[in-house]
Amino acid sequence: MPDIGRALQMKQTSQPSKKGIYAAIVGSLLVALCCFTPILVITLGAVGLSIFTPYLDYVLLPALVLLIALSFLSYGKWKKSAGHLH
């Protein structure tokens, strides 16, 4: 009688994970939301940390570029690993 657990494990590992792609895209969207809307400025002002608002561009714009690049790299890695399966 075949081991069902082993068959399920093999099926799960045969498909490459998209977790890296999803994480990079969600991070990019959150950073873009903070860059292009006053949400972060309002939040920092509400908690008394408005002194940091002039420096947000120095942190958020490089983070946005990094996360967008990570999104493309994750997609390329996923596509490459998915190509080996077929």
C-alpha cells in the first residue's frame, strides 16, 4: 500500500513556491502607499514622531526600488524553477 503522506509531500515540493514573489509585491505596494500618500506622515504625527518626516524620502524611495527589484528577481527565480519541472 503506497504511503499517502509521502505522495502528498512529493506533490507539494514539485511546485515552486510563490511566497517570495507575493512578499516582494506586498512590500512594494506598502512602500508605494507610504511614498505617495500622507498616511505615514499622519501616523508619525499622531504618535509624536513627526521630526522624522523630512527623512522619509531617504528611506522609502530606496526601499521601493529595492523591493521592486526583488519582485522581478523572485519572479525570474520562480519562472526558472517552474521551467525545470516541465
